Amino acid sequence: MSEQDYLKDLSEIKNLMTKSSRFISLSGWAGIMAGVYAVIGGIVAYYIVTNSAREYLILDGYIFKLIMLDLFLIAFLSILTAVFITTRRAKKDGVEIWDDTTKRLLINFLIPLITGGIYIIIILGQQKYGQTGALMLIFYGLALVSAAKYSIGHIRYLGFIEIILGLICAIIPGYGFWLWMLGFGAMHIIYGAIMLIAEKKK
């Protein structure tokens, strides 16, 4: 065996070990669709609030419940799309997807996300609405960064961007809606497009 063949075999072994210890990266289309769902959901929420009698939210109000339903649908559709596309891609590539690495990724992703969700519910119960958008961005960003070490891809950088946008949102809460749209909508679409271009180059 020549030295070149030996190095090639080592490279292939390293790639296999990396794939077995890290979750397959999300498809670019999953990111794009998550961003599209967020933009559509944001437009719907904006329309609901601006066309209501109050034009602001109260925790036990009908408008608030509609907004919560809107957010739930955005999250549900994004997760459903990501699972469908990623599972299909894994089968196509012959990669095992539901294994111990997947479990570790989900645990690392869900702990910051659920913690943030509970904290947001607590402050909403105290009628502190101003930082909701900032907290959503920050905890989502932390969840991405936490899960990044188990994923092949660049979700860590998306997480950093979400955290930065969340901190900016905390400083200027009056622009919370637009920063939320930027973080969950535009950034997902841009990230997905970058991933899609990278996939096509392979």
C-alpha cells in the first residue's frame, strides 16, 4: 500500500468516525422553511395585534391565545419539516439517524429551550411583556450553541447570531418584533441558503 492510499484510508476512517459521533447536519431546505414559517407567522401575528381593539397583549386575553397558537404552529411546522427532510436525507445517505448521538443532541438542545420557555411563561404571568422577544432569541441561540457539538454543520454560528440579536432586542425592546422576525425569519432563510449552496458544492 502506497503512502497516498494509506492517507486516503485514514481520511475515510476519520470521516466515518466523525459521522458516527455527530448528528447529521440539517438540510438547507429545513432552515429555509423554518424561516419562511416564522415570517408568515410573524405577519399573521402583526395583523392580529394591529387589528385588535387594544393593539397590545394581555395574558388572559383572546388575542394572546391566538398569538400563542401562532407561535406553536411555527414551531410545530418547523420541527416536522426538519425531521422529515433530515430523515429522508439520512436514509438516502445510508446514515443511522436515531441513535445515542441524536439523543444527546436533543437533550442539549431542549434543556436551554425548555428552561427559556418556562422562564418566559413566568415573566408573562408577572405581566412583564417587554423582554419576551429578547428572551426567545437568547434562549434559542443558547440551545443551538449547546447542541452544535453534536451536529455536522454550522448551527453554532446561527446560535451566536440569535444571542446577539436577543441582546440587542433587550436594549431596544421597542424593536422586539422586527428583531424577532430578523432572527427567526431572515437568519434561518440565509443560513438555509448557505447550507444549500454548500451541499451542492459537495
